[in-house]
Amino acid sequence: MKLMECVPNFSEGRDTAVLDAIAASIRSVNGVVLLDVDPGADTNRTVFTLAGNPDAVVEAAFQGIKKASELIDMSKHHGEHPRMGATDVCPFIPISGLTMEECADYARQLGKRVGEELGIPVYLYENAASKEEWRNLANVRSGEYEALPDKAKDPAWKPDFGPHAFNAKSGATAISAREFLIAYNINLNTRDKKKAHELAITIRESGKAARDANGKLVRDKDGKKVMVPGLFTHCKAVGWYIDSYNRAQISINLTNYKITPPHLVLEKVRELAAAMGVQVTGSELVGLIPKAALLNAGKYYLQRMGESTGIPEKMIMETAIQSMGLAELAPFDLDKKVIEYAIARQDSLASMRVDAFADLLSTDSPAPGGGSVAALCAALSGALSAMVANLTMDKKGYEQVQDKVHELAPLGQSIKERALQCIDRDTDAFNAMMEAMRLPKKTDEEIALRDAEMEKTTQGAILVPFETLQLAREAIQLAAQVAVVGNVNALSDAGVAALTALTAAKGAFYNILINLPGSTDPAFKDDIRSRAEELLARCEEEAARVEEEVRKRL
């Protein structure tokens, strides 16, 4: 699932009516969740955090920028924070299923629309920057709003989008793509701010000032202090004392958790602190965190303990919470702290109780239907294979296959998670096709628009079960492996895994066939049909071999 975050900063932190109007414009867009609104009266600036489907996020960001341009007058704005526009900055952040370059493309799309439709000069920065000197936001915003009239006369400051002219009311806006920033604090068993700061400057990228053998600062030929780089890149840190916690903390901003993840920083601080006689008592996450960061942490600690990583996502993340002491200062609610869970739909079929899903399935509602059931079968197959692998770990007589089953269990969990997503996506695709059918078709323009939407949604209703079919083949191949190396007492479970995967494959194939006639694209139809037939044939052959092997051994 593609998921993108956006963190627009608006130059208003005092007038709640303005902020409420901006929030309403963002919430009006389907497929987006407004996660947080953080106003600052002194800075006269408010940070909004929203996330969802990338196209919807771009639309919501535009609506927010448009509303801000209507309600905020920069000629009257004053605040402590640097700023140059009613919407000062608007960065996009990839959360899952997206590359940074894709986010940069979305930044350019938004910038073009803001420039053309709203007449606001737009500068691209960081990963979307069109020139190297504009990668740094501080350079783009140099001189702030007050410098914009002069910049409007300077050819070097021609914006990426919009007019090269001074917009007195809205100023200018900087739009970008950047990595997710994790705000993370490490708790210490001391009230000594100096000890916390010593640890902070040791780990942070900028490091600390070099000193000679006599403790004097080392300076270069120009008289500037020589700095000793810290241990971690993409890491900013300071030490401070928090009166309400009655302890010192290391306050950390991690600007690229994929390179410098919080759990590795924590482990190094534990090591350094112990050498100083200081203990790390836990840690604190400020704001939200991408699921991948917490999963990576949980897997790290499970692997250190020699335990299976092929367990459900939330169990992996609970390991991270306990290992990192994330619940020391306050309860850590995964549904509120993990961004993917925080924006998760409330009407998900996959999250229903089994009896409720079966009840809904049994009504006269056309969806959910066979496509969602096929996806559920694929998920159950992956779960069964993961179970067989987990039941084989650390068992006497299976010493020679331990590396293999540790490898297979996570594959089963991966199939399960991806197939569970297909349960809702299949129903969503069907509903989208029904919506397209209801579009008006009185004029030639309406007919053309409806036909295009019908083709798009029909292909969507075909591609989701095709993905389920692909997952079913993965599930059968996995079942075949666990049937060979897995615990013999769970042999029947491996057989059921193969059978449910075959049911998923056939069910998905039927859903492809029933929707194919609705497509008007012959090349698409021929390609999907031939690939689907080939996949189903492979599934049938491989499942038959698993069934034969299981029955023979039973």
C-alpha cells in the first residue's frame, strides 16, 4: 500500500478560526487523515501533519495552501520563526510503498498547481530541489518574507513554479520531499544535564570541539574550532534536564531512520552511558513513527535473542517497545504511535471478527464476495506455513533445518500481511467499478469520461485478484517447503496450507475471468488472461505435488 505523509507549516498560530478553516479544507479530501495540528503562539506558526494515499495527500495539501492564501495576509505577519509565505513549507515524506523520487514528483506536481492556479511563487528544496544551492531550506528562505520584493527583481531567484513577482499577501512557498524525521528521547538515571549533553555530542553528526592534551580547544588556521565528527550521521542531539520527569534526557532528531535507526543509537548510548556509570532507563518517542522503523527494531532484538522474526507484526513491535523501554514514561499505544495504524480505516474487512465477516458475506450485499474470500484463503495459507515453521524452531531432531525455518516463518507472515490487504482492496475495487457505472452519460463528454473511468476501474477489479493469484502461488511454494522440513506433527497443517492456497488461486482466477469482458483493452485482456492461466496451471501442479507428498507421509 502506498502511503505518504505531508507536514505543511502555515504562518498562523494564534487565530483558531483560520486554523479550523484550513483543517476543514484538508479533512474535506477523502483518503487523507489529519493526524495532528500543532499551533505556536510565539512563533505564530502551525504545523499540520496529514497522511494517506499519495494522490489524495497532494489534493489535501493544495486545498490547505489555497485556504491559507485566502485567510492569511503575510504583510501583517509577525512571529519568532523564520518564514516567507502563508504556507511557508510543505514537505512530502514517503512512509510505505513509495520512493523518495516518487515523493519528489508529487512535490513538483503540487508546486506546478500552486504556481499556476494560486499565483504563488514556489521554490523546490531538499530532495525535490532543481539546483544544488536550493537543497538547503535556509538558503531558499534567506531574508524571509521581507526579502521577496528584491528577489522578484533578481533573475537568479526565478521560482521553479509560479510568477517571478512579489505576492504581497501570500509570499512564497517552499515545497519538498524529505525523509521521515523521528523525534526520540533517551532517558537517563541522572539529573545531571552535563552528562546527558556529553553523550549527545558524542553521538550526533556534528560532533564536538576537538581539544589537545591539555584540554584546550583546537583551532584551524582561520581560528575556527576543529570539530570531531560524532558517531552517527543523520543524527542531531542535545542533552537537557526535564523537570516534570525529574531526570536528564538526550533529545534526538533522526533525519533518516533508514541509515541511522533509533534502536542502534539507543544501544550505543547504553554502552557509552555504562562506561560513565550512568544507566539508560528507557526511551521516549515524540509524535509518530513509521511501522518499518519499529519492525526493524523488534527484529533486531528478536535476532539477538535467537528468536523467530516470523511472528505477527504487533508482536514484533511489542518486542521493540519492551526492549527500548518506550513505555517507561507513558503508555505506548501502537494504534496511536505507529503512523500506518493511526490512519488505518475504521471499516476494514480484514479487521472484522470471523463471525461478523461471515455474517456480512452471507447477506445480499454483492461485496465482499469471492475475491475477498480468495484473498483471505491466501492469508490463512501463509499463516499456516508460518505456524509450521515456528513449531519446528528449537525442536529436537530438527537441528539441521533451523536456519531454513527461521527464513521461512517471516515469508509466511509476509504473504499473510499482503493477502490481508487484498481482502479490502478487492471489495474497494468492486465498489469503485459500481461508482463508475453510475456516472452520467448524457453528453459526449460525459460518455467519454464515464468510459475512461469504467476501463480504469475494471482493470483495477482484475488486477487485485491477479495479485491474489500471484500471492497464492507464493503460498503454495512456501507450503511445499515447510512440508519437507517442518515438524512432522504439523504435517497436516502444511497440507492445509497448500489446499487453502490452491483455493485462493482458483477463486482469484474466477474473479479475473468474470471481470475480463468488461475491459475494452484487447492487449490488456490477452496479457492478463495468458499470465493468469499460466499461474493457475503452476499452482495446480505444485499443490498436487504437496498434497501427494503429505498424504503419502501421513
